[in-house]
Amino acid sequence: MPGQFSKEVLLKWKPFAEWIETLKASLKLQYRDTKPLHPFHDDPYVLRKIHIQAVDYFGPRPGFIKLDAVLQSANKGKPLTLPGKIFMRGGSVAMLMILRPEDSRDERLVIMTEQARIPAGSLAFLEIPAGMIDDAKTFSGAAAKEIEEETGMKIPTSELIDMTKLAMEDSPNPENLAQAMYPSPGGSDEFIALFLWEKKMERLEIEALKEKLTGDRLQGEMIKLRLINYEDLWKLAARDGKTMVAWALYESLKRAGKLDDDGNIVGDASGPAAG
């Protein structure tokens, strides 16, 4: 393990603790005798070992960990091994923020951020506001924190709608996965809860947000806010997976009758987008 790192630090790190509990729940499902039987029921996989390859610290605590989890079949013949190389970083939140000018019935604008995303080779990547959950106790709390950091807007958590939770409320989840989308499950544990904030606002207030510079400079964040027409979202932000999933969820929840035309949860009179 890297120098200042230890098994105790690993076990206390929230992303690892959540991942290992989820994996344990999934492994247990292999042994159930109820039909339909698990695909690995006859030769179940076992977690043999975990090899820590690299650790990046964010201040005093781990931020990213690269590890190799070795899962092998237990009993029959030569053991088979499942791919287990993981870039571990934990959960994130992202927010689809839609503004409706009070002087227009149909116009909708989406708040986007433009910032450097070096892993993508970009100095001006366009995406919806997003960030890591870190120590936030709830998804909505993390979302409100990121909105303030990236846009400068203080929004009560009561005004945020968790679209992933709303979409998945009737979906089976035997493995106890997060109520979130997994953008790269073949290589990372990251999951992203997608929120909606839709609000009517004076046009002068909306104009004041255009090209606004935000972000935590101490963390190297230099963010420019961009406002784009909702109808252009699918083509201007198609490179960003979380933006596309948020857009698809928003449209699907409306078609399913779970969101009304103003972005309120149907049946919730105190919805967050109420004027």
C-alpha cells in the first residue's frame, strides 16, 4: 500500500465501505435456491483478495483509489476470474437547472458550466453542475452544496427533485445498488444521483447569470456559467453523459406523468417549481 495509507484508512473510507457492502450483498445472491437461479449459482464467485495500486489524496483523506479486486469461481475445475480493476471515487450528484423567464410562456433556459476537464483533454467542457458527494449526509444536501459552489445560488434542498430516485422507485433492486446512474460500471464505482431544479425567474435575474465566473479557486476551479436554450440541450451538451441522462429522465418522467409541465412532482402541491 502507498506510504501513509493503511487497511484501517481503507475500511473507514466511505466509497470503499459502500462498495464492499454492495458487493457482499451481490455475492450472497449466488447461493439462493429460489427460481430463477442466479447465473453463477452452480459455481459461485468469491472475493479472494484486494490489491491497492494507487491512492490520490484530497487533503488529509483519500480522494481516488485504484485497486484490483480478485473474484474467482469457487469450486469446479480451473477457477475463472471476473474483471475487477476499479477506479474508486464514490458517488456524485448532478443538477439539471431549468429557468423559465416570467415574461415568456414557453421559453426555457438551462444553466450549464464551462470549465477545464483535463482527463477529457478539454479546457472548456460544457456540462450541467456536478460534484462529488464527499461528507454530505444526503444526495440532496450534496446537490445544494455543489449548486452554490458552481453557480453561486443558494437553493433549499426542499426545492430539489431527485429524478433518479423518482424514476427507480418501482424498480427491483436485489443487489442494493444506489438509486443513481452508473456512468462507467466496467471501470469505476462512481454513481450519480440526478436532480432537477426548475424555477420561474425575472429575466433581469437570468441575464445576470450569463457568463458569470464561479468556482472554488483554492481547488483550481474556474467555472463560467452558460445559459442555453432547452431545445438545444441535446446537441450542445451531447458529449456529457450525465447531461444526456438527466435530459432523458426529465423527458421520460414527464411522459410517464410523474412530472407536470412546470417540473413539479404530480400530486405534490408544494412542488419545488411552484411559482
